[in-house]
Amino acid sequence: MLNPGTIQYEMADRTRGITCGGIGAVQMLVQQLGLDKAIDSRLRIFKLRNPYFESDHVLNIAYNILCDGDCLEDIEKLRNDETYLDAVGAERIPDPTTAGDFCRRFSSEQVERLQDIINEIRLKVWTQQDPDFFKEAVIDADGTIAPTTGECKEGMDISCKGRWGYHPLLVSLSNTGEPLYLYNRSGNCTSSKDAARYLDRGATVCLRAGFKKIRFRGDTDFSQTVYLDGWDQKGIPFVFGINAMPNLVQIAETLPETAYTDLSRSPRYTVKTTPRCKPVNVKEQIVKERGYQNIRLCSEQTAEFEYRPVKCQKSYRIVVLRKNLTVEKGEQALFDDIRYFFYITNDRKSSRAEIVRQANNRCNQENLISQLKTGVNAMKLPVDNLVSNWAYMVMASLAWNLKAWYALLLPVSNRWKDKHERQKQKILRMEFKTFRKYFVTLPCQIVKTGRRLLYRLLGWNEYLDMFFRALDSFSRPLRC
């Protein structure tokens, strides 16, 4: 079937085309939100702006990632493409070494200011949403290891897992998957270091936007009991995992059996047609045939009790999840095992199953971390010290924020409300490489005239109807 015949290559006549034609829509979005002007007015890195402004550098790094760049060196290809320069309306853009030098100019206070500027723009996007959007803001916190093979990066250290690098903290809005705050830390620090401070700042951003309720979530490393009373007094519900300490396990074991009820987990999705047969579990077959040890979940039960942590002045609700496991080797069952998982919360209205589900849903933040690491490459650590790599993380993660804002500003008409809402959620939950493939890397011919810049699309894909609806939205002023 694949028989093209003799293949020959030759240089074409002078044509003006680019592969990342969707960057024009992104620029329209930036101009509509006033992101470039906000950066130039509030972020002062240079004493003399000649020829570049701060927004030129910040957007240059974000645009490089949106245009399929993996690292700072990929900027070199863009800056030597005259058609790309015309497409973004620039005579020149910073080269990779200049971009790296810009990252090194940041102080910690200036990185914080850049994040505050981005969050100010984020508020503009949120104000365009329907009232249902503001029912509750769920804020997640988690840390991750950003490894590096370098040996001379200031601030790097060895983590508890034996990997050298940094340990960034991510505080994000679970509703939309937007990173509210990134904080770079040394590789050997704990996951919860400074998490309470950034959770409070994230809550302040959401309250300014008009969210009616704020909820905090985190794993066992983030059950910072010294802060629980303060959050409870502010009326902020929280669900944190808490370590299975011996005293908690003892309480769980001494609870009467009648205190436990079976946990029934709801299906992840609803089958719209007839259910299909489950495929053969090849992995389980191999484990049995070769006599490997296997742990099988038999049942789950939940219970609850009151508990006052040492650093708290009041008691809180502890929901305990008991997992009944069977340890097998081949076809033979060796012994039964019981493991306990604990969640501390001040939410006394939700059922135990809902508390467990809320805690488990926090794991979706792992997908966001994975996207920032592998899709956006925001944690590639291209510079030589902790603060400059922190600045690069924030500027690179702007590419992900632009994707989220792209989806949130997609217009929804009353006639096609259900369809348009599904499309908005689809783009919002889309992987970064998929978004880049269908909305940015669009082959375009660039026609530059005296009064306008025309992007002439040279291909088609199934998302172009959303693309043109987005263009129509970006060309209009924001709703007050």
C-alpha cells in the first residue's frame, strides 16, 4: 500500500509558512488578557530595557514550549525563522543564552511577584465563568522530585529516594488543573515545607475570585496539625491523609466490628451501551504460573472516631479505611493481612465514603505534575541555581496556564450548552502534547500586509470548529 515511487528533495521557492500556526491565537489570548502589559508594568528585572522587555523573555519561553520546544536551546530555531518572527510581530527574539541569563537575574521576591501577576490575570479568566463555577474551590498540595544529572547546580541535594535534584512544591486548583503556586526547594527537604503558607495564598486568590467555599486536600505528608485549628476557625474544610501511627492503629483495632461498614466504590464512568466482557488478565496469569507473591484486595470497610492531635486544641474527625488483603504465592493463599489508612478532616457532613473518595481524587494532581514534568518540561532545570530554576519553572508552566485559559474562555451558547461545556472540559483535561498538536502546531501560510497579518491554514483537523470559536472569543473584549 505504501509505494510512493522515486523520492526526490529540492528547495522550494520562497514561501512564508510555519508549522505552529496556532501561536497567533495564543497571542490574541495574551493581548486580550493584558498579560504582557501586566508583566512589563509590575515585574522590573532590567534597569534599562534595550531592546527586550520582561514580557518578551517570559512569553518567549512559554511560546517556545507551545511551539514544540523541549529546552532553551530550541529557541535558536525560532529566532532564525523569519516567518515565525513575522507571525509573532517581532524583529528578533532573545537567544537561548540570553534567556538563561534572564532566569539568573531573578530574586526570590521577583519570582513571587511574577506568580502574583499570573494569578491576577487568572482572576480575569475566572470572572468570565458561570456562577456554578464558584461553588467550591478544591486546592491540592503535593511535592515532587525534579532530578538532575548536573553536579554544580546550587541548592541541589539528595532526596530520600536517593536521587539528586530539587524538590518543587505544587499548589493547584483541582477544578481546572491550574497551578496556582510553584515553589522550588532543596532536594532533601520534606514535602510539606512551606506548604501551609502557599495553601493560604492559594485560598486568598480563590476568595478574591468569589468562590463560596475553599477545601484543602493533601496526602499524609501535608497533615500539618499545627495549622489545622487556624484553617478550621477560618471555615476552610480540609481532608488530609495522616500517618498510620501506632496509637491510631490501636484505636482502629479496638473499635467494635459494628462500627465498620463496607465501602462500595462507585464506577469511574457510566457505560452508555452494553457492557463488554472483561479481557483476560495476562499479568495475573504470569504471576500465578511463576509462583510470584501477590497481594489481593478482598474487601474494604470504613469507620470513624474522634481524635485530637498533640498540636491541636480541639479534636477532629478521623475516617479509617480498613483493607482486608490476602497474600498469595502462585495458587496458594499464604496468610491474610489487614492494613489501615487514616484521613483527618473537619467535614462532619459528608459520609465516610465521600471523605475517602475526596482523598483519593487528590491523586489526579499526579497527572498535573506529570504534565508539567514531561509535557511542558517545566522541571527540566536548565540553569545553575535554585532561584533561577524556580523562575524557569514558573515561566514554563505559563504555557500550561495558557492552555487552561484557552479552554475556560471558549464561548458557550445557550442552544448548544451541553455540547460546548463538554468541549470545554475536553480541552481543559487534555494532555499538553495533544493540545499542542491540534491547536498550536497547525501548518499556516503567513501573509503580511501593511494593515493586517493573515494566518492561512493549510490543513484540517476535527478541533478546528473549537479553534475558530476560540478566535471569535479572543477578538472580543472581556466581560466586566
